[in-house]
Amino acid sequence: MSDGTRKKLSGAQNKKRRLERESENGKLKGSITKFLGVKCSNPNSLSSNAEPSPTLPEQLHIDDQQPSTSTKQEDILETNTNKGNVTEAVIAVDVDFSDPATWPNPLGHRLTEIIVSKGAIQITENFPLEETGRKFLTTQYMRTLANSEKVNRDWLVYSKKVNVVFCIFCKIFSLQSHKLMFGYSNLRHLSANLSRHENSMEHLKCVQKWYELKSHLIKKCTIDQVKQKHFEMEKERWRAIIKRMICIVQYLAGQNLAFRGDSQKLYHPNNGNFLKLIEMLAKFDSVILEHLNNIRTSKQLNQNMPHYLENTFQNEFISLLSKNVQREILNCLKIAIYYPIILDGTPDASHVEQLTFGIRFVHCSSQEVEIREQFLGFFQVTNTTGEGLFTFLTKQILPKFDTDLQDIMRGQGYDNGANMSGKRVGLQTQIRMLMPEQCLCLIQPTH
């Protein structure tokens, strides 16, 4: 007989829970990049040789696709981050410190200390052109003194989001309202206003407060020294956790191993290589073991915390590492200067045409000279004709990697497909018509 208790959530409830989780994960997207950008003063302090003492749970839920009304100790973790307290360190990394237009108001004491310790982040390129034909110039970051000496205006920051300039010293510490505190956009009178502002008494007071706080932070003698020390320890703990997860991602990607399995629960059969390596590492590493125990405790207290074990964060780790690999390949390519391209296309299981793009170049090092073939990515194409592939190559692929077709490409490598190597309408013909004397067509019969 049924006791009237529902043991499984309905489809609508599962959908609502999934949407809430995806919304919260979206808020955390990109936080890893900003978090890793914070330099750690003592990375060696992250590791510990202490023997792990707490007992490991039998199962930790990494996904709630199969919810249960069980309250057993084994079911202690869900990836929902839609409620509960998030640590101060994680809140801090969600702020774009380079753009004052995105800072919360009020900032709060913790974020103020982080911004002051980091200092002003001044961008130096890609300033948009206004309708009047004016744009912000990097020379306005500099101030010319009476003796012709030039010094940097370390208080001046340009916001790319709203195309205005801020005085971040006054934005944080000023008690009076003025244009540079909330953003100034009149580029015609910018130079005069900057000179007038930097000589004002209110700005000079804010400069004094900025450097006093910065000096106290360096000497670690602020009023809330205990909180500051706790925050530094929390920051180093999260860096240690993320560092270990990145090492796991590097290992799996380097060995061409799958990340996920049939289950999204820790200490559960067939939960994938990533979670299995987390389980193994927890047996020997106190940092990961403490992280899993903190998740268990937060779940028991109904205060869920972010843990970066979910598949969305695995994908973000992979994306960050792939961008670094691409950057290294392109740096080698710029040194080599000349290169041929290698293209091949095939439909995947979902019948979407996937175009493989690679390059071939000569890499010269102090020890040896070698010919390298490097893969740069898969691209989905809809038009597989020679003309369509030519347009896709010149308008989307090459600009993405900041390479110039006419100046440095010296070869082509394809299979025997008519749309690739055809003499009349093939891709190689389209390129040879654009640069007949420069580009040699090399046909590779791979099929």
C-alpha cells in the first residue's frame, strides 16, 4: 500500500531544479580565470603532507537528476548552488576588477581591500571610436609635470563596458559626488577635466587614503588583521583545490581519456574518470579530502557551497587549457612566418559537417629544426561547396587565429574530394585565383 509520500520528483520539479542550477552556474562562469589571475605569495604552502584523518563518505551526489527522499548520510551532496552561503573568496572572484562600471555599490570592505591591493588595471588597446571621431588615447594615462617629467595617472581607469573613464581612488573613498566618480565621457574636454580633477583637494584626500590602506595591507597591519589572515588562507585553499583539478584535466586530456561516466555521484560505480581520480586523490591528499568533507558538512547544514566538480566546470577547465595550447601554437607559427593549411571535413553522428583545421610549419629551436603539424580545431560548416568553404576559411577561421591568407600562406593540403581539390570550383582553385603565384596546392589522398 502506498503511504502517500512521493519518493520521486515530478518532471516539472526536476526541470525547475535544473534551470535554477544552470542559472547559478552561469553566474560563476569565468570566475576561474579571474581567480587564477590572483597571484599567490606562497604556493608551496598549499600542499600538505598530513595524513588524512576524516572518514570518506560512501557516496557524494554530484547531480540531482535522480532525486530521492532518503536522508541517509551517503546522500550528502547535490550540485545545486541556488541557496546557501558562498565563501567570501568565491564572491570576490566574480567581480571584474578591471572595469569600475561593473563594481557593486557599495563595494564593501572586503572588495575594497582586494581592489587596492591589485591596483588600477589600465587597458591600452581597442578603444572604440565615437560618432564625433574621437576616442580615448593611452597618452591620457600620463601626466606632464612642470619640469616636463611624465608620470602615470594610476588612478585613471577606462571602462570598456560603458566607454567612460573613472577615478577609482575617488570612486572608492570620495565623500563628494563628481563626474569622474561615476564616469566621464566627454572626450573633447577630457584633458582639461583630468588636470583640474587631479589638483582638487577631494582627490588628494582620496589619494592619501588609497596609499595608506595599500601600505597597511602590505604590512598586514589593518584593523581587521585576523579577517585578512583568514581570507588569505581561504584564497590559498581554493587555489590549491583548483590547481589539483586542472592537473587532473591535463592528465585526462593528454591521455585522450573520457571525463564523465553514467553517474554523477562520487564514490559510485561508473561515475567517470574525473570523479574517480578525485576519489583516489582524496585518499592521499588532505586538500581534496578537506574539500569533500566541507561539501558534506555544508550539505548537512543545508548550506550548499560551490565545489567545481560538475561537468560544466570540467568543460570550462578544458576550454581554458585549449586556449593556452592554441596560443602557444600560434606563437610558434608567428616565428615560422610561412605555413600551409590542412583541411578535411566529415559529418559527425548528428549529421553535422565538421571541418578539421590544421597547419604545418617549420619550428626552429636551439637544439633542432623540425617540421610540425598542429591541429587547431573543429568547425561546423553548412555550405560544403568550394566557394562556401573558401568564404568560411577566409572570413571565420583565419581571422579567429589572426593570420593573413595572402601574405604568409604558402600551401594547401586536402583529400581528393571535388569540393576541396577540384580544378574548376574546388577550394584550392578559389585560393589559387586569389594568389596564383604564392600558394602551391598539395593534394593528400587520405581516403
